[in-house]
Amino acid sequence: MINKDSKLILEITDLHARIEDQAILQGVNLRIKAGEIHAIMGRNGSGKSTLSKIIAGHPAYTVTSGEIKYKGENLMNMEPENRSRVGIFLGFQYPVEIPGVSNLEFLRVATNARRQELGEEELDTFDFEDLVQKRLELVQMDPAFLNRSVNEGFSGGEKKRNEILQMALLEPSLSILDETDSGLDIDALRIVAAGINQLAKPNTATLLITHYQRLLNEITPDFVHVMASGRILRTGGSELALDLEKDGYEWVEKINKDKEKV
Amino acid sequence: MTDSNQWLDSLPAPNGILESVQRRGREALTQTKAPNNSFENWRLTDIRKLENLLTLPVYKKENSIENDFPLKVVRPPSDGIRLILNHNSDPLERVNLPKGLSSLTKLELEQNLGRTNAKCLFQEEWPVALNYASASNLLALKVTGKAPPIELILSSNPNQFNPTRVIFVLEENAELDLLEIAMGSEESAHSHLIEIHLSQESKVQHGMIAIGKKDSHLLCNIAIQQDIRSEYSLTCVQTGWSLARLEPHVVQVNGNAKTNIKGLQLSKKDQQLTTNTQIRFDGPDGMIEQLQKSAATDKSQCIFNGVIEVPRIAQRSNASQLSRNLLLSKKARIDTKPELRIIADDVRCAHGATVSQLKEDELFYLRSRGISSAKAADLLLKGFYQEILSLLPVEADRWDVLNTLLDS
């Protein structure tokens, strides 16, 4: 939902980043306002997932220049846990399995970290179970998964539901969802997409990272960006995703090369 | 290495129920060379720490377990019995044994004492000779039918060498849950020897929590003999000892039995913790599943040697052995050697070992959910430990071992 007067949630300016000696982001610019849903599309290796991890503060990546501002505050020196606490959520493309750590306890610790930041009272085990039961309905997830180790033995779809469950509990201002549609069958995709739609509010912003139009059939983005070679090459409305679905990425890259020549 | 003769001279004259064993042990020690790093089994052992063992007197003072041990805060198991074992008093004094448990008769003792040790080839081992030479008391029980769970407290005095010895004989179809608790006192040594004979179709769930204190030492030998269709599970946790050496040996005397061994050791400061296991199938159709975990921090060292022997007679054996290790500091050291010795040709055997640090992707996942890096590391360690701790029998949660490990 585009509203000119909305507050700026995320502002990325001329961002360059690398992992070890390999440059990956080469001048990303992006502005996302409250209430908006953005989608970033692009080929494998274009830098989409790297961008999401850098916003979340992954320590393996080094920002070499540029800046990322969240609600006007520079994120560069903020630890990943603090970024989460202030309201940035990354839904992982490959949620990590953590044997021996109870999913329920993990969710409770994470939720309380966010509540503490918001000045809300921490939830004890009983109160948290009440809350989590309500949120489970959003993703139609079997409560049995709460008593298992984090993501261990979950199917691809269950892992993605668990990600959206975390999003529902943490109530972030900025949700970045990295290929949330991968590994989902059509029914699971609809359930997960419905959850994301429900959680998108006028005061929150959503950034979807995807390869395919099928997620965007369920969640209509306000803006679609095409990424290649570590940069956003083109930005348009939701119709841009349909063009990409029809014509592939080559034409965008060609336009870019032509521009460079000029 | 300190001469063991000096230590032997400090022992009182052989006496009591184990008099003949004491004589045998002392004789063996005079004839056996003390361990040094040229012995394969002691290659990695810090011999200087072993020297401390033989400077400690065996009989110094009456046991002061109530002062040294957190028994007052840890309730006994709800449906079982708690027995306290020390070297200078009868562990069954003032105890009415419940149905399913009885003392071994003199004849039964003669027939069984040392038999399982011999099957496990412990007779020649130096730590066993130390125990033979010094232990003066014994807990010897027969288990019939389904016995109530036993919690066995192995008491230890500071500034002292503390030997304890136990034997359990399970009749056919008998079942026992046993939890041993060894908490080392400061500047002490504990020598513990336990033999368990499982007759046909009997079952034992055996747990051991061994937590040391400053400058404490542990030498623990566990000898297990399994008859056919018996099931033996052992879960061991050890931490906090300056030097600890836990040696479970299991023999499936006619194969066709199940053995399950799970171990966890966490070392810190300059501690050296060792687990040496040896499992042998002396018949076909046996099964062993083993998982050994170690975590080492500061400049400490964890050692694991796990031997599974599958001789020609042990056809259709099924063995799985895994060693998972965490190196938690740059100066810590992990030495792990899972070892399958297979001669039989129709078997399923697998083994493996991993040594790693806390995984960066797991840490980042937790941190990306607002969990601090310290708390994230705690959660990951908790998960690593909990996989083993959850298997301890006899309501072991009462001992709150997890927090002891996390506090480390």
C-alpha cells in the first residue's frame, strides 16, 4: 500500500559489500516506506540473498561502502541481535536446524528479547504458550512442532511455516523474506502467503526475495526490483514481475548493458 | 612416575572381605610397571597428574560425606533407594533391601567376584590393580525380577585416595535402573570399579554422573558381561576433574545382545578427561550403538578411544559408533579415535568423528532472532549436552547437571 506520507523504514544508499575477497554488492540503492511491500527478483548469484543477510547483520559479510538506515538510524555498527530487537526480521531461505534446542524455548527467548526492547513485560512459560497457540493458527502449524528441536526433521514447508510463526511472534516493522516460497507446495504456499498478508500492516514494511511470480500471485507487491551483478537494475510495479515471468531476465540485463554503453 | 611401592607400603595390612583381592592387587602392582607415555593406552595421559594419585593416603579419616556432598539438597529418587558407598563402612548397614535386591551370598560372591573383570580383560590394567590393592569394602547385590531404581553415591574425602568397588549380578529377566554419582572432593583421587553381569534377557539402564572439584582425580573402570538377549545402556557424564579416566568395557559373551553407550565429557582450565571404551562381540547377531560427545575449553583436553571388536564368530553384528566434539577455545585439544576391528565378513558397522566449533550459521540464526551471542552459545551448548543428559536414568534431573555444565 503506497502512501506518500508514510515514514521511511529502510533506506539503502550506494551499498557495496563483499565476502572474503569477493565483491557481491556493487552499489545497491533502495527505499522502503511503511505500508509498502517490495519484491526483489533476479537470477541466482545476483546478490539478493546477500543483501538480505547484510541488512540482518550477518558477520561473514563486510560492507565496504554505502550505508543502511533503519527508521533513520544507521545499522552499520549494530549487532544482529539488536537489529532483530528493534524490529528487523529475516525469514531464512534455509532455516537452520538446531538439534537439542527446543523450538518452544527458542521462540519464547526470541519473543521476550523483542518484548524487552518494546518495554513490554516478559512472558513466562504459561503465558507464552497461550500466545504461541494463537499465532500457530495463522500458519496452520501442528503444535507438535513446538516440542521438537528447532527445525530438526521439519519438512521444507514446515520450516517455512516456522519462520512465519517467528515473524508473527516478533511482530517486526521490517520483514525480509528470503525465498520463502521455495520448497512449498501450492497449498502450503497459500497458507504462508496468507500469513504474510495478514501480518503486513500500514506501519510495517515487507521485502520479498523470490525467483518466481507464483508467490507474487498471492502477495501483490507495490514495487518490484530486478537485481543483477550486485545492483538493482530496474524498478517497476507488480507488472514488472509478469514481464519477467514472460520474457526472463535477459532483456533487463540487455537494457542495462545498452545503458552502460551510452 | 612415582614409585608405587612407597604407596603400597603406606597401606594397612590386607584384611576384611577383600583381603585376598588386596593381596593380588598389591602383588600385581609390585610386578607391573606404572603407566608412562610409551604405553599405547597412556600415550596422551598427563603422567604428572597421575603421580599425584600415589601421594594420597588411602585411610586417613572417617568419611564426612554429609559435609562434602550436596545430598541434603538433592532428594533421593522417588520410587527407588539411595545407597552410600565409601571405603570404610558397610553400604548396607541400616538398609532394608527392597524386593528384587539381595546381598550376594558368600558362594555367589566367590563365583562372581572378578569374573566379569576377567571377561573384560581388566585384570592386567593398572587402575584396576590400584583398586584391588586398596579397596576394603564392597557392595555386592543380586537383582531378581524388576528391582526398584538404585542411586549409588560414591563418596570421596578430600586429600585422600578413595577406592570403591561394586558388583551387580542380574538373574534372567531381571531389570535394573542404576544411577551412580561420583563427586570428587578437593585434592582427592577416586578409584571406582564396578562389575555388572547381565544374565539372559535381563536389562540394565546405567547412568554415571562424575563431577570433580579442584585437583580431583578419577579412575573408573566399568566391566559389563552380557548374556544373550540382554540389553545394557550406559550414559556417562563427566566434568570438573583434573584428570579423569572412564573405561567402560563390555563383552557380549555369546553375541545376540544389545548395548547402547552414550558419553559426554566437558573439560575446562587445564583438565584432562578421557573415555576409553572397549566393546567385544564373542558371538553373532550382537548390536552396539555408541555416541560419545566431548567439549573442551580453555587449555583443557578431552580424549576418546573407542574400540569395537568384531571377531570372525560375530557374524551379523550391527555396530554404530559416532564421536562428536566441540572445540571451544584455541588452546583446547580434542583427541578422538573411534576404532572398528572387524574380522567377521557379514556385518554392518559404521563409525565417524567430527570436531568443530560452534557453528556460525546456527549462532547467526539465533542472533537474528534477538538472542545475544552469549545466550545463543549457551543454547547451542545446551542442545549439545541435552542429547546425552536426557538419557540418564533414575530421575537424574534432580542433580541439575545441565546447569553445572553451562556454568562451566
